[in-house]
Amino acid sequence: MKKAPLILFLYCMMAIPHTWADPSSIISVKVEIDSNAPKTQAVYDNLWHNADFTIDLIVSDSESGIDDTYYRINDGLVQSVKIAGYPVISTEGAGNMLEYWSIDKIGNEELPHNILTEIKLDKTAPSIKITNPNDETCYSSGPITITGTVSDILSGIKGAEIKVGDTPYNISIQVDGSFTVSDIDIVGGPNSITAIAQDEAGNEDRSGVTVFLGWLLHLKVPYYNKSQDYYSAAASCQSVLNYIRDGLSGALTQDEIYSYGHTHNHAENTSILEMDPNAVDYALGHFDPYDISDPAGQGDAYKAYNFDVEVFENSEFNKYLRDIVHWMAYPVTIDKWWLDGELVMHPNVPIVAPACGTYNHWIVINGASASQNPVPEPHTRPWYTPDFTVYGLWLTDPASEGIGKDIYVAASTAQTTYLLPVVSSDRYNDKYLHVAEPPEILSEADVAVAEPNVNKQTLKLIEIIKEINSNQQVDLSTYEGIVENAKKHIYDAALVVDLKNSGKNADIACSSSAELLNSVFNSNQTPIGLDWTKIIDSSVLTDEDFKKAFDGSQARTFIGIRRADKENSFYYLIPFDKYVNGQFLTYAAITIDSETGSFEEASWVKTPTRFVQIGKNKARELLLLKYPDMSDRKLDFELIWQPGAISDSPFYPYWKILSGSRVYFVTQNSEVLEGT
């Protein structure tokens, strides 16, 4: 609108009364008057937002200029844009209100004030839960049905889906928030099921379970550490015998087992201190709790337990593994199997086997994970032995206390580490063997060894390990060094185990150095994180003792070790600690392949231990303490391990030290040995 000019006439009166001044002396002044208030417009898209957001206020149409814009949110205090900036909506809900207006420089106020209602903010994620199946459920067949609930308290659910692996399934949500998805196919082995819900504001929630298609058997046997160096077989027999003799008064001792068993070594093995397979067979049979009528011999072959030695050629590992699993799965009856007779107290029986190809190291095989039950109908159709894949084995090792005692090992690692053909001077040389309770009918199934699991998470773990190892020493006096150190702390945070959050811990990596940490975030500005459930074999995650030990721990270090029995073969040993009573104690440890990141084995303890690996400097100190003359010589150090050598367990590598043609070894028990 145009402004009307106002002409003011100033009359200059002469001293003479009633006389008009000269017209040429009249001054005319034109004054512009702004009588219109400014107009303000709020920029809002009328959509739900999921984070605090700013509403821009655009002011126009004021010739005198805008002095300031004012507002108040939800009838709160009046704020000035000049002082407080544009209004920020931070209160969750669908009914936020913004009152806003502007004033120009001559005082025209925008009236009435503008009112913007129904401003929507929802920062709270929806909730989605899988109610069935439970985590780590084992199925013998598929398909399966998944049920759950989903809800949102503010913006409402926009969409939801179930993913089984990478396969999505749509969810139809009922009025009460429940959902059911039927006919879900699962594959043999572990299956990751993830429920995902998104609300109208874009907030997302996920929950997940892992289910297993196949067969799991894990026998919790008593543990006995070998009380003599040559009592490995006796301790293994003690574990099995006191398991099947559960309830009898007086547990068997290693001394009485060894005293009876060793007398039955084969003639060619009478000079060795350890028990051989024949001695193990006799000891297990002799102390069978159901064979009281035959106290002097091997045991009654037609009554309850009937242990036997089973042997396979070097080329028959798959058959050997098949029978380990099949024999352990076959339930034992007191009398006649074909009448579906009464079962013994512990119908599934652990197996005793030489480890690492030597009679100096025996282990108990007390569980297996496979694609299906190797004998689904043992008493009605014992000849029905379907083909299956073996994923892993549970072992109990009497040669180790603490870490290395209870083990879950991937089947592919068992083949290259624990279950090796024996090297002996008897009839079993270069053959696989075990001592176990045989089934009534042997299996004819074809058995496969599961391939190592390599995925994006295992590859990410290797990337993180290499990054950490390359940043062990940084110069904190430089900005680059500070950034590298911050990056290491992000990786450290990513390596905290959070099984209760579906294995994921990407949200743990935040710290007070937020700006610095942001500089080493990845391209989408989220911290680095790992999903440990994709790295650790899901079979071992069914073990409650392992989950309790592993959850809430943190990878302390990554110990690179060379397999001395293989060419260009390395693995990482990773201890996992928790901070307890002012110190870090180890609850679990795993080994992974150093190239692929594939899981190899895990061990855990109920009572935390100080799992301290002897470093290079300590190894040097121990060597020079025993051989002071070596102090001025060049020494080359290498951390190694190989089956059947100085250490019984890959969790306890040892140092190989070269000085010219001389070889020395330093063990984790601080022993210094001279090699050849």
C-alpha cells in the first residue's frame, strides 16, 4: 500500500501583527509514515520428526525494516530470534504449539500473533519383540512360525518386517499389536532372525534371536585336571566314569583308574607311562556301574555300557567324525535295545580320544552340533541314519585348568588341531581312533564337515585387529597421533561384547571427546561396531555358561601365533576380560584364523582367572636367567604352537628363540627348554 504524503506549512510570522509572511519563505517537508505491520511465515513440513528440529521464520513486507521476531513454544517464555535463534522443538508429542510474530523498526507489531499447532516430534523408538521362538532354540525340522509384538506410543507404526538371514517377510500387525508369520524356512545350522519396526517419525527398533536347525547334544561332565603328567587318559576316564556312575557313593580316583587300566596296555606299549587305547577301553568297561557281576574283567558286553575302540584309516576322517557323533547320540539301555528297554541313568555317553595325535594327551568329547540327529529313531528304526553335517564339538581337556578346560571347537578346526591320526609304535599308528559306547547298528550316513564361517563381520574383525596392531605406539604430541589414539579407543569400544543387545555394540563407542571421535567415524557418521553373534559360532552361544562369561567382556589384546606344523598358517588368540575388584580378569578366550577371521574355538570359565601371556621381554628375561652367556648374542623371537608338541593347548602358545644354530623354547609356565 502507498503511503500518503502529509504537507506541513510552517508559517514564519513577521514582527508586524496580522501580516502574512512572504510566500517565498514557506518551507514544505514530506514525511513517510509506515502504518503496516510485518508478516511472518513459519517453515514446517507438517511431518513427524525424530530429533529436535528448528522451525525457520521468514519475515517480509516492511519498508521500515524488521527490528526482531519473537516466539514462544507451548505457552512458554517469550524468546527473541536475535538473542535465542530460531525456535527449536524439543518436546515429544503431536500437539506442540508455536506462537510467533515480528515487530518493525517503528514499532508496528504483527497482530494477531501467528499460531502454528500440531507440531510433531517423536524421539522414542518403537518396540518390537519376538515372543516365539526363544533365543537359541534348536529345531529338528522346518518350516517354523514366528510370533511377536510391536508398539509405538507416539507417531505410530509405519511398517515392520521379519528377516531370516537376508530374506525379508512382511508382518501383518493385529489391533492388539501382535503378529504371526508362518511357514518360515530355515536352513541347517544357525539362523539369524531379526524383527524390525519403524515408526512414522523414522525411529527404528530391532530385536533378534538365533535359532538352530539341526541337533545339539552337550553333556555336562565333571572335570578333573590330570594329577600326574602321564594321567591324561586316567583323568579323561575319571570324567566319563564318574558321570555315568552318578549317584554311587565314592567317586573314582585317577590313581585307581590308572592302576587298573595301565596293566592292560598292549605289549608294545608296556614301556610307556600313559595308558593306551586298550587300557582306556578296559578301564571304562571295568568300572561300568551296571557290571557288578564281572568285577575282574573288561565288563559285560551284553549289559548296559559296552565300551570299545573304533579305528579308521588316515583318509577316513569324515567317517571317523560321523561315528563320534553317532555313537555319542545313541542312547544306552540296560538290557535289550530292540525291546526299547529301560534306559541307563545317563544314556548318552561321552567319548575318550587321543588329542593332537599322541597318547600323551587325551580328551573327553562331550557334545556335538550337527545339521540333524544322526539317529532319530534309535530303538524303532536304528538303521535309519540320515546324512548330516557336523558344525562343532564340545571338549573337556584334563591338561588345562581355567582357559582351555572347557572348549567348543568348530569341526574344521577339530580336524586340524585335536582329532589327528595318532603317531605311535603300535597297531594304531597313523590311524584315527576313539574309545566309546558303540551303537547296536553302525551308521552308513555320509557326513560333511562344515566350512569355516566367513562373513562381513569376521572380515571387519580382521580389519579392526590390523588397525589396532598398527597403532600400538602413537605419538600423542601430534594431532595425528591423538586421532590415531582416539581411533584405537573407538575400536576398543567396538570390541566390547554385548550379547544382550543382539550382539551389537556400535552404540558403545561414544566418549567425551565427541568432536575428535567424529573425525574417525565412517562415512555415514556412525561408530564402528561388531556383531559378535555373527563371529562366534552360534552353537556355543547355546551354552549358558559361555554366554555369562562372554557377555559384558572386552577383547583385551590380539596375540598373533604361527602354527609351526603348517606352512604360512597363523591364528589370533583373543582373551576377553572384565574389570573386577580393581583388576582385569579373563572370563573367556577365542581363536580365529588370522587371514579370514573365521571362528576356530572358544573356551570359558565360571571363575575368572588371570590369563597372562608371557611377552617377548619376559621370555628374554627368563632365557637369560637360565643362560646368562646369551646376553650378548643376537636372539630371534617367534610365538608359535603346534599340536602334540611342547604345549597341549592352542590357548597356551610358547616362544621359539633362535641364536645361531641353537634353539630354545619358553612356555607360558615360565619353563625354559633347549631344543634341537
